[in-house]
Amino acid sequence: MALIIKAVFARILCIIRQVLIFAAGVVLIGCTADHNSPGLPTASPAITQSAVAAGAESLAQTRARCERELLEQGRILFTRAFTDTDGRLRYDLFYLDLQTRALQRALRTPPSDRLPPSGNTAQGLLIPGRVGGSLSPDGTRIAYFDLTAIVVADADGSNPQVVDTSLLRLHDNIQWAPDGSRIAYADFVSRSARIASVMPPFEVRDLKPDIRILSIASLSFPHPPLQGRWLYAAGCPVIDSQCPFRMNAYLTPLREGYTPPKSVGANATLPRQSPVSGLIAALWVSGDPPYLRPGVVESPGDDPWVPAEALVSGGLSWSPNGCALVAPTLDQRDLFLFDLGRGAVTFVDVPDSLQSLHPQWVR
């Protein structure tokens, strides 16, 4: 009888403890009625996976966690320019396995044999091939730009469906919404951003998070804890008569019309949210002539923390575990991996590639 009373009393104490912890904003899962169970463990410096999923991981916690993570894991999906067997310059989507360094075509379907008219390629308006590839969050679909159209297909390239034919050239690689229902992209020529649903009837609309912005270079959909806002870059790397605004990164509430933007960073472009937290990475513009280097901030407006010094070209992506960044080298032929945990950079040679563009780090 005494044991039963003790067990009931322990259970009551456990329920009270759950209520108090919940009131403090933390949920305690599981509780035992064993009166011999030890007390609550002391807080560990290692952050829990639930805290990471909730976006509570700081930069210091990220670095501490990532010191124990393998850097070269997963694959890089990227646009590769190469000389084809017919001697022509081609662009297509490839995977680079980071452990074996093996290259593999991303799409089983053959690329189009169409080529742009002579002269347009030199002007940089049209690119012969498929570029800007991006896998959906669940890995089942791929979106890319094919000469004059945005296309969404199954992950291996089968069942391609044209979503938008109004673009001349993709400014940044395509960005997926966290739920996989929409994609966002920017047109290099019109300097506008668009969002499109990826299921028929493929509704497409122009979007200006800030009606005063003349030129948008990238646009993405943040996930928790930044959901309900746009993460974008606007302006130009160089101020001139065509674009009087320097390139800046912003975070703006997801509303129609004008809403005051919050600056992520001045002279920054291609802002990207970590897949596991609220950290934001971007490419910061500095120097004369301008050059780019990656940096990470915990909160919009912070001074960026630079994981390692290396000059890069446009293009930026997080690793799936939020421990590293990938960006093309300055000459756009190869890739740099920026290791947040160790504060180091690794050079990755991409065999027989004339250009390596629009990297997306995937599993």
C-alpha cells in the first residue's frame, strides 16, 4: 500500500512539473511513476535536435555541433558548362558526389538540341541547355530553366511540364517553398521576380516585396522561424544610371503592396536561410572592383561572420545539415565548401567543367 501511495504521489509531482515547464514555453515528453527515477539532467551545451528544428540554434551552437559533422557528405546539384562530343558548348544539370567526386547527369531525359541564334549567347541573354536546377524539399521533383522556359519535372527529368515561358534568362537558381507547392525565381533581363505554383494550371505572378525596388536578383520562401516573410536581394552590384540602388539583402513580411523591409545586410546578395535554424547566409559585396565573399548572421542587420576568406562568384547554398556553404570559385569553374564548424574552406575541383554555376547542396 505504501508503494502504491508513493507511486501516485510521484505521478502527481510529475504532472505538476509538466504544467510548470509547459508554462515556461518548454514541453516535457514522457514521465515515469518510478519513485527511484533520477532527477532532471543538467542542461547540456549541445543543442537538442528539437531546438534545431525550432530554429533556436545560434551560430555558436551551430559551430559546436558542426565540429563533429563530416563536411563532405551528400551531393551538389549544379549547372555545368562543358564541350559536348560535337564540339559545341552545352549547359546541363549534374550531380557531384562529394565523397567520390564522381559526376553524374541529373536528368535522364536528353537535353534539347535547340541552340540560340548566333550572337545572343555572346550577349548573355540565352544559354544553350538546362540551367538553375533545384530539387524540391522532399527530393521528388526538380525545377530548372530550359532556354526560354521554366520547367518542373520528376526528380529524374521525366514528365517535364512547362510552367512559365516569359523569361529570357534566370538570374539565380530556382527556390522552392518549404511545402513544395510553389517556386520562386528572378529574371535577369526584366529584373523582376516571379512565383509559380507547380501543379496545373501553373499560376504565375510577378512579385515585388517592396514596390520601390527596381531590380530583384533573388527571392526565396523562409521556413520556421522566419516563415511568413520574403527573403530577397535587390539593387545592383554597381551603382549606375540604370540602377541607382546598391545591392542589399532584405527580409520582408509576406503581404501584398509595400511593407517596410528589414535589411539583412548592406551590400549583400543571395540571402539564404539555414535549413535547420534561423541563421542567414549571404554573399557580401566589397572592394573595387567588387568581389563577393560569404558571411553568416544570426539576426538581420548583424555584422556578418566570415567562415573563411575566399573570393567567390554568384551562387550560394547551405548543406542539408546547416554546417557548411557551397559557392562557385571566382572563375566559376570549380567550387568552394565553407566549413562553419572548423572555420575553414575546401577547394573542390570539378573535372572537365568550363563553368560550375547555381549550386544546390542536397542529400
